[in-house]
Amino acid sequence: MSSITRAETGVRDHGRRAARRRKLARNLLVFLLLAGPNVALLLVFVYRPLLLSFYYSTLQWNLGSSVARFVGLGNYVQWLTDPSTPTVVGTTAVFGIVSVGGSLVLGLALALALNRKLFGRGLVRTVSFAPYVLSGIAVGMLWLYIFDPRYGLLATVLGWFGVESPQWYTQSPWALMMIIIVYLWKHVGYVALIYLAGLQSIPQDLKDAAALDGASWWRTFRSIILPLLGPVTFFLLITTMLSALQSFDLIRAMTDGGPLGSTTTLMYQIYVEGFQTGRAGYASASATVLFVILLAITAVQLKVMEKRVHYS
């Protein structure tokens, strides 16, 4: 009798294992059908070029040439010892920090204004977001006319107050400032829109309770609104930093990296080395350095903000 019972138990266990295997195979098939095309596209158009870039960075190879020589870390050593590298890294850091910080501060201020019940609020929201979807090349060329030191709109307005327009095109501090101003104009609307969504998700009861307790607007903003916007700020901090450090179109359209390389960022250096001088191996090394910097910044942000951002 016991042997029959053990046999029946074995059959049931075998049936359950077979059912689990069929369920697993069915789930795997559904996953491949739904996620397979996306995974394939990522492998072909993201990870394959990334790995190829790592490989090309170990070669001394000119774009279009059929001959390449393996140099190992030679391109990286050349990049680190290049006299222009500190200037390029410094320009990239200044552009990234000022652009990201300015976008967050101005975007939050604009979102607070648009969150009020104002006449024409919907139109203002649309107008403020519109520059974000415009072509960077078109925006840069348009602003070139505005910044023209002799005939531009800004020079005319400054002339009304007896102020001479700075030489935006030929003086290095002003050229970088010009790029930053246009970048902020283009991206503040996007930041404001994201912040506005976060502001509208804050429960009104919390703000009403703070008002009943006699809290001022600044105290309410600092103690309630700003902490509850932590996840939104965290998201914007990462996305805007990645966007700023990869910015190319405005620099290409407005200054072409000049004057004297004062607006050449790491991203623009990759373009110059790869497509103007033709040093594809060196450009790939610069791209790898930029990738490592972006990865490190993102990892640090995730680590630091993980302890400070609360989603509940």
C-alpha cells in the first residue's frame, strides 16, 4: 500500500513540475514576443555601438581609412596629456553646472508662477514649453541675430540705456555665457512643466494645515513643498545633467567651439576629432571618457539622493 502511495505522490510531483515548466516556457515566450523587439533594438543600436566605441578607442585609426593600428591605452594617455584637455573639461564642467542649476531654479520659479490662477495661464504654459521642442540649430541661428553686437536686438535694447553690447562672438567669457543663456531659454520650459506636475500632485490639505498653523509662504515652501518635490528634483537633476553634458547643436550653430576653443565641451571635442580632423580612435577615447563621467555622475546622484528622496 505504501509503495502505491509513493508512486501516486511521484506522479503528482512530476505533473506539478511539468506544469511549472510549461508555465515558465509560456511566460518566456510572452516575454520574448513583447520585449524581444525592444531588446534587439537596444542591442543593435545602443550596446553594439557602445562596445565598438570601446574597441575603436584602442586603435590609431583615421576615419575612412582601411588600416588601423592597435595602440591599447595610447589614445587615453594622449587625451590626458593634451594641453587642451583641462580647458575642455573646465568648460564642460562650467557649462553643465550653470546650465543644470539655472534650469532647476528658473524652472521651479516659473512652475510656481504658472501654478497660480492667472489669466491666460494655459497659453503661457504652451509658450514656455514650445522652445524645448524646437530644433537646436534653428534656435541657435535665431539667437545669433539677437546677440549681434552691432545690429542685434539685444544691442539695440542696451543702447537705449547707454550700455555697449559685449562682444559675444569674439570674447571667450561672453561666448560661453551666450550659449548658456540660449540653453536655459530652450530648456526652462521643460523643467517648469515637470515641476508643475509635481506641484499639482501635492495635497492641498497639507498647505491648508500649514496656513492654519500660521506658517509663512516661505516656511511652507521650504518645509512642505520642496521636500515633497524631492523625487521630481531627483529626476530632473539626472535628465538635465545628461542633456547638458551631451549638448552639441547650440554650440555648433552659434560658436563652432570658439573663440579659441573657449566653448568646446567634451561632446563638441568628439565631433571635431571624429569628423573634422578624422582621428576616429582619439574621438572614441574622448567619447569613452564622457561616458565614464556621465556614468559616475549618475551613480553618485543615485547614491546620495537615495537617502534624501522619499517617495511616500
